[in-house]
Amino acid sequence: MTTKTCNTCTTEKDTTEFNKRAASKDGLNARCKSCIADYRASRKEAIAETNAKWSKKNPTYKKKWREAHAGYMAEHRSRTRAGLASPKWLDEVAISEMQSVYAKAHLWTQETGESYEVDHIVPLNGDTACGLHTPDNLMILPRAINRRKGATLLQEDA
Ligand SMILES: [Zn+2]
């Protein structure tokens, strides 16, 4: 068996414990799968905390968000009625989760001075896949990256 030492937990592990990464010399991520999982979990907490603070300071954001996204909502309501999309997306939790994604992008832009945008991981109207306007399908990208992302990201995720 082939092993590799994780650069984060410094543990020597079987190479199957590492995700593939084409850009690396050995074709593997420097961090093992469990370190990546830990990192994601800690980030999630930090983000939730930031969101909570932000929402407190911006109590009208949710209302404004609903207004700004009235088009999406109407679209999804009609899709749902037509049996095309999950009806779950419209519940309160989904809305507040999506609101925090947008809030976060806004906050990052303010804090870093770099423009962040919210984008759909799977495009709403892609050629091969049709994504949903749901929290799971949203991500934040610096504007510069967002503009050149194109289809590459989708292929990597697939
Ligand atoms: Zn590790």
C-alpha cells in the first residue's frame, strides 16, 4: 500500500485517505479527508456565528432579501406546482439559510474590500443540469473567480 503524510495532522495514512487533486505533484490533496472534514466543520461554526451577529445588526435584511428575490420565489412556486422542484425549498429555514449566504457575501465584501458574489453551484438553467435556488446550491465566490468559473467547476464536482 502507498502512504502519504497529511500536512495538517502529520499522520501517515493510506493514499485512499486523501482526495485526488490534479494540480498536486502526486495527484493528491496535502490534507487528509478527515482534516478537510474538520476544517469544514470549524468554518461552518465560524460562519454561523458571523451570520448571527450580522442578522442582529440588520433586522430588515430578510424582508429586503425576499423583495429582491421575489422573481426566484415566484418561479419556484410555479415549478413546484408543476411538480418540477422540491417543495421543501420554500420553507422558512431554507429562506433564512439562503439569506445568510447573501448576508455573508455582503459582509465579506465590506470586510475585505474585494467583491464577493453568490453563485449557484449547479446553474439554474444549465445545459446538462438544472440547479435549484436552495441553500445547498449556493456558494460565495470572489467576483473575479465567479466570472471565469464557467463549466470547469461543475466538471470537477461531478
Ligand atoms: Zn490529516
